[in-house]
Amino acid sequence: MSSQFHLLGERRFRPFFLTQFLGAFNDNLFKNALVVLLTFQAASWTSLAPALLSNLAAGIFILPFFLFSASAGQLADKYDKARLTRLVKVLEMAIMLVALAGFLLHSLTVLFGALFLLGCHSTLFGPVKYALLPQHLHEDELVGGNALVEAGTFVAILIGTLVGGLLAGLDNGDVWIAGGGLIVAATGYLTSRGIPPAPAPAPDLRINPNPFTETWRNIGFARQNRTVFLAIMGISWFWLYGALFLAQFPVYAKGVLGGGEGTVTLLLATFTVGIGLGSLLCEKLSGGHVEIGLVPFGSIGLTLFGLDLAFASPAVLPAGAPLAIGEVLAQPGMLRVLLALMMLGVFGGFFIVPLYAMLQSRSAPAQRARIIAANNILNALFMVAGALAAGSLLGAGLSIPVLFGVAAVMNAAVAIYIYKLVPEFLLRFIIWLLVHTVYRLRTEGLQHIPEEGPAVIVCNHVSFVDALVIAAASRRPIRFVMDHRIFRWPLLSFVFRHSRAIPIAPAKEDPAMMEAAFAEVSQALAAGELVGLFPEGRITADGELCPFRPGITRILQANPVPVVPMALRGLWGSMFSRKDGPVLSRPFRRGLFSRIELVVGEAQAPEKVSLPALQLQVAELRGDWR
């Protein structure tokens, strides 16, 4: 997990990281301090109920994302993102002066105006932030970079929340809040000056001043890639879900747990630490590349621990409220509440980091900022809808714990719907489970797999799960040609179907199926895809390489593409290999969590490939392993 932290020492990442950290810190210092003041001192500001005020503040802050994200995306594609970042920091300093005026005038209207302007500041920075990362980071650094950004953001939220809560409790705390915000904004401007240039991908872009038509246009850009668009929908749902929980914390702390301002801070701290831990763990669990198999894992945890939080919440307000933090912690079931919140954050990190990395890596570079703007627009729309729905349900008499339970059930329904539309998410989850819970996979030479364009992958055939292990290691999807009987194997058939594997049969058994398989291989290579072959034609019966069959020669004659040899090590003798009889018919020799390896050799030009030479290369890569 340490591999991602080297980025903090590099100029291409550190100044940007510090700038976004300070921006997130400042947003939450002001926003959460304001919410705490309005929750616990509401009578001195307005006659509105605290529950309504907290949801109103959340809605006001995110409304600019819906209104102005389209314009922000255009600016980020047209102008240098480092320069835009510095201008945004200047705007932030001006906004904190407005906030100071609102506190001095004791005007809720001016303060909500400053909150709206802070939302505008974050709206402008959003497309810059997420579109800048792919310009300064390599593809294999995107997950680690996003993990640091998300973890840093939520640590900033935690510290901003703590400082905001402390300042809100001081005499003249309102002045301290605005003054501290101005200092942080100025510091952010200084760090932004160290961000290296990030040239505009579309400098000739004509700005459309109409935010509504541009919003629709940006959503159209996002919809061009179905997987990207559904990733955006998943991100948007996460922010609805997370914002709904966060917005209720002040009233939940006061009206359900019987605590005070310190309890609000404790809840937010627990949740944000969980998000930070989950985000950082993504780098380790994903193996350094974009692993969308973690997304279903995250959604399962978000549902289970959302329900657990609902059931763990006390049904009756504790006697003697408001209680000090120590007294709240002493209440029965409170540790379960905090654990549920922590795990909500951890699984939220598993859910959101891969989706952001996939959004960045699969978006067209010339339109990336506008696609990210479309993401922000839909995020805002979902969060506003969530805030309105939460306010309506609470106004109708629903309790906050029941609201949490309803949200968790809805999360399960939305997750099932998304995975039904895009089986790739669930497919990668199954593959990820295999290589992270059944085996310990080590890889070598993955850089030899071409990043784009057609190629044929050839590998020794050791077990029924060889294709899954290779698919888990490869950054690109691979269409495997496999025996039609394995293709229909129970449990794994779902994976093979949705990974678009190509079933094949011997000519003497089903010549029509064999010819159809070769035709589909040609179509896949013509479309620039990777095709995976096991040229032995069957799973080894003794752990040794079988003679390669001539199918690879026929494929290369029709489709002269590079050939990438590879070898699997350590799967022979496992529960999925074949030895001394059918699979699973006897105790397997290699147990769970055994180390397995995938070694990839250099790509070979098609004119240099021959069956004996190819078999020798695979044998050398395999070494003495079985």
C-alpha cells in the first residue's frame, strides 16, 4: 500500500494535493460550523426547525454544481488547469470576506449566500481536479492518485469538521470561523502556484454561455460511452446516499443519541476516517490498476452497514440529554453505532475510488473535463433530490434511523439495477474474489500486454479457472477461446458468457461451432480486441505442457497480429486443476491462499511465430513450476 505515497513527494502531484486538501478543509470548516451553529443556536438566527435548516444548507451548497458545472467543464477543457486553480483560490478568499460580513451583520441570508458561493467555488474546481489527474499521472498511478485525493479530502473534512466545531463553540466563534477560512484560502492560493502547467486539451473550444443547453450537451458526451455513463450514475447515487447520511448527523446526534456539538463531530470523524481508510486500501486491493470488481464489494457493505446503523440506533432518547461525549459513548449500543459508521465509510471508499479512476481512464481526453462536469451535474441533481426526499420524509414523521434503513434498502435496489445493466462490474467482482480470497496472485511482465490494438494471448492450460486468473491480472478485457464444455461449466458459465468468451469444439465433434469460433476470433481482432488462447487444447492431465495445436497458426494467417506468450505457475494440484480424476473428486494438494504467478513474455511479431518456438517460450516462462 506504500506505493501510492511516493506521489506526495513529487511536484506533479504534491502542490495539487495540498491545494485540494485545503479547499476541502475550508468548505467543511465553514459549512459544518454553520450547521452546528444553526442546529444548537437556531433560535437566535431563525424560527425554522433545525432539521429543515441542516437539509437546506446541504441543498444550497450543492445547488451550484447543478447550475454551473457545464460552464466549469468548458473552462477546464479550454484553459490551462493550473492557472484556473489559482483563479479559483482567489475567488475563495473573496467568498470568505462575504462570510465574515454575514457573521458581523448576523444575517442568515448573507451566510447562506456565502455558502452558495462556496458551492460555486467547488463547482469550478471539480472538473479541474479530476481532469488534471490523468494529465499528470500515469495510468497505473490513477488508482493510487485518486485514493490519495479521496482520502485527503475526507481527512480534510474531518479536520475541518473538528476545527469548525471547536470554533463554533468559542466566544465570537463566528469571527474566528470567517477569519480562519480567509487564512486557509490564502494558503491554498500559495500552494496552487506550485502546480505544474496542465495544457488545455481543446484550446479552440467555443464557450457556450447557456448553462442549460451546455448541460444537456455534456450529458450527451458522457452517454457516448455506456460504461462511463453508468459509472457516473453509480457515483451520483453514492453522493446522494452519503450526503443523506451526513446531513442528518447534527439532528441525529441531538435528537436520537442525546449528545451535543461534540457528538456531531465524533460521528463525522468516524465516518470520514472510514472513507479515508477505504480509499487507501483500494490501492492494495486493486493491485495498482483500475479494479471495478471492488464496486460491488463496496455496495454490499454500504447496504449492510446502513441497515446495521438503523437497527443499532437507540429507540428512545437517553435520559439527561444533552449528554457529554463520554456519557454518549457509555450508552448501550453506541460502539456498534460507531462501528457501523466506520464501515460505511470504508466500503464507501471501496465503491467510489474505482469508479472515479474508471471515469478518468475511459473518458475521451478532449472531452474529459466536460464529462466530469456532467458527472458533477448529475451528482448535484441526485444530492438535491436526496435532500428534498429526506426533508419530505422527515416532515412526514419518519424517524432518522428509519430514514437510514430506507436509504440502505434503496442502495441495494440501485446496485442490483446497475449490475444488471453492466454485468462487467459483477464479473470483475467474481474474478477479484477468486484471486484475492482463494489465491494470492503475483504478476510479472504485465507491461508486455499492448495497451491498445489487437493481439493474441497464449498461455499454458493448468486449471478450469486459468481464464479468470489472467483476466484478473490484465488491465484490458480479453476474449478467451475455450472448450464449449468448460464454457458451460456450472457457476463459471455466468462469468464466461458476460466476458464474451468464444466457445469452440473440435472439428470431429461440431465442425460448425469450430468454424463459427474462428470467424468470431477474426471479428474480435479486426475490432482491436485481445483474444486469449490455450493452444494445448485441453487442461493438462499431469502438470506438463501438452503439444500446441495448429489453431494459433490459422488465426495468425488470417489476422497477422502480435502474439503475447505467458505462463501460469502454481495452479497445478489446486482444487480447480485435473489430477487423478475429475475436478473436485479428491482432496486437492494446494490449499486456499496458495501463491500463484502469472509471467508475461515480450510480444512477438506474427511473422516470427512458429508452434515449436511459441511452445518453448511458454515453457521457459513456466520454468519448473507446475
